[in-house]
Amino acid sequence: MAAPPIAAENDEGRLKASDSMPEWLACDLGACKVLEDVSAQIVTTCRTFGAQLEGVCGKAVEQLPRGGGVDGSAVDCAEECLSFLTAFGLLSSALLCVAGDLESTVTRPLQKTIATLQEESTGRLKHWQQVRGRFSELQERYGRSRQK
């Protein structure tokens, strides 16, 4: 005799408790998945912005006039521009590092944690169904033995 389903999936594909399943058995990974999605988006945005900033600064440095102007002001301006662009080049490198750090410390470990939690939840659900089915079977046997 098959036990009736005691859980269903919600819109996000997560297990949710039904009326006959204990609340502790349901696995709510919503917050973890939101954090995973947001961190992945931040990583992508940081990488994209860092790469674009790096490219823009690199092109601007190549276009700066080099060397001898008529007076020293043109050279001073070019050096100040180079200093300004170098600072933004460092910012782009920092953004790329932030993206890498976020991915390695948040996104990847969170993906592993979510997979583990989903696997454990599925295991708990299967075990609960087995226990519930066995209990129903024992109740039926007991009821039949009481009738005899």
C-alpha cells in the first residue's frame, strides 16, 4: 500500500510541508537561494564593470600626449591625467578582486551548501514517508488483530 504524498514542491521547486508532514521536515532554502543569486549577480557586475573600466582607462592612457610640449603645463596635465587614470585602473583591479573573492567565499560555498541541504531534505522526506508508511501498516495490522 503506497503512502499518500506528504509534501509538494512550491513554485521555486523547493519542498514544502503538507498538512500531514511535520514543519521541521520542510526544507526552506529561499534565503540561501536569494543570497546565491544576488552574490552571483554582484560577481558578474563587478567583473563586467571592472573589465570595462580597465579597458577605458587603458585606451585613455594610450591616447595621452607624451613628452615635450612647448611649456611645462602640458606635461604636468598629462602626468595628472595619467595619475587620475592610474587610480581608476587600480579601482578596476580592486573590483575584479572583489568579484573573485565574493565568488570563492560566498557563491561557490553557498551552491555546495544548497545542494547538500536539498539532498538532506530529500533524504529526510523519504525516511519520513517510509516511517509513516510503516506506521500505517502497523496500525492496520493492529486494527485487524483487535477485530479477531
